Amino acid sequence: MKILIADDNQFYRCALKATLAEWGYDVTAVADGEAAWEVLQGDNPPKLAILDWVMPRADGPEVCRRLRRVPRHEPTYVIILTSKGDKADTVTALESGADDYVTKPFDRQELAARLRVGRRIVGLQTSETVVFSFARAVDAKSPYTRGHSDRVTRYAVALAERLGLPDAEREVLRRGATLHDIGKICVPDAILNKPGPLTPEEYEVIRRHPEQGVRMVEPLESVRDVIPLIRWHHERADGRGYPDGLTIDQIPPLVRMLSVADVYDALGSDRPYRAGLPHRACVEILRADAAGGGLDPELVEEFCGIDPDLLARLGAGTARHTPLPLAPGLPGVLANRPRQAGG
């Protein structure tokens, strides 16, 4: 595994480099904070870094602060190396964005133990990256679902922002929306792309995707908090959804928000059995769905209050809307092809 060392003290830098090379690491060693920052900004940055607290041009905490300001799915695990040993200094290091710290002169056993922790966390992050990449590959299985999860994520987050949800809840919603359809990897392409109505047997295959998605992600501790969004995004307020038949009071609010965004995108995007609908039609069908016991009525009204131009921008680039007039009985037409097959 690649690791970065940044220390202006040549003795410590060489000692660390020799120790880490002995342990099998691919070591890059630099003498100041700016050089460390350049390495961390590269195309393939190391996933572990040991930064000295006091360095020329930029100290270790400053490099950490810069690093944490750049969103990354796999952030570098940073250990601060310092001769400062009191509690206040430890807090300062951790608040700068460091994950751990080691005091000088470093103890080999302690350093090895702290690096093992770092490697475990990096391994979890890498596994999570694979899962999220896999979810995007699922979207690409069909030209009719390409970009679906990204659009649903943007719509759901816009609803969360309108409702003033805390950042932590928005993040769970964002991650859950990205992964909500991951179980569709188990659905044959012939069903996803079928231009006519689904048979009962085919529909049953579709209905299994939430549970299959949960089975795929539940071994990964870092995404356990989004399992309800994966499992329950096809539940209905009246209890007639799947897989567990929950009623509105049993469905978590984040899941209900995801469902609204999911249905909106399914309606507004082309499907093999119909063209995408314009915003006005989507809004009317969302309200009809809520009135019929499907979606949360209050959340539907909040979503319908979002500026249509904003929704258009959020769906731009991947959503395909066909300007069809809203015909009488349109919800009934769509009912011949269950929305769960498309969303």
C-alpha cells in the first residue's frame, strides 16, 4: 500500500521511511507541507499519510484542513507525527481533520498498531467505493434506467433542503438514493427493457430487488444506515407496498422522501413501455398516487412546491422528457404497467 511521509527532519524522515519500507509499504517521502499537498492532490494519491506537525511552508494540521475541504469518496487516512503531547494539542490535531496521531520519538509497535487501524478503515472505504460504483453500473444495464439513481439523488436532496433537514440526514438520504436500486443487478435485462406489460412472474422478479439489494450491502458496516432506503423504497402509505407491507407510520421519513423522488423520475423519464412525461403530468400523477394511498401526501406537496426550473436543471443531461399532453385517465394507463418496474 502507498503511504506518504512528510517531515522536515531528515533523521526522522529516513527512519520512518526505512521502517515502513521494511513493513512492505510503497513510501513517498517529502520534506515540507506544500510538497505533501502536491502528492495528496495527484491522480493516484496515497491512502495513508504521516504528516509532521511542524514543517516549512505548511504544517501538518494545515495540510489536513486543506485535504478535508476537498470532498473525496476515499479520503486519505492521516496520522499526525508530533512532539506535542498534551490534550489540547491532541484535540487541535484531530479537529484539523487528522485521523490519529503518534508522538516523537515514535514507538515501532505503537506505529504498527495505528497503521493497522488505518488500513482497516481504508479497506472499508475501498469496499464502499466498489459498492457505489456497482450501483452506477446497475443503472447502466438499461438505456431506460441510465442516470436514474443520480437524478433521484438530486431530487431527494432538493426536497431535503426544502424541508431544512440536518446535514447528517441529508447525507444518509444522498447515499441511500444512490444505492436504492442496486438489487436490480439481479433483474434480467429482458424484463427491464420489456416494451409490453409484465407477466405476474416477471413482476415478481422485479419485486425481489429491494431485498436482493439489502443482501448485497449488509455485510458492509459503513452503509448499514442506508439499508431502510434500499429495502423500503417501494413500500406504500396504505400498506400495500413491498417487501414488508409497511404503513405510513412505519416507513421512516427519509424513505418516504426517496419514494417521492423515485416516482417523479420514473414518470419523467422514457421507459420501454411509454415516453417520459412532462413536469405538469408528473406532478398530477404524484398527487393522484398520494390520494390513492401510495406516497406521503405532505411530502408530495412539498416536492410539488419545488421550482420546476430547478427540477429541470437537476434532471438535465440524463433525463429525457417528451412533451406529451396530459390525457384523461393517464394514471389508469400507467397503472397497467406498475411503477415499480421503472422506478
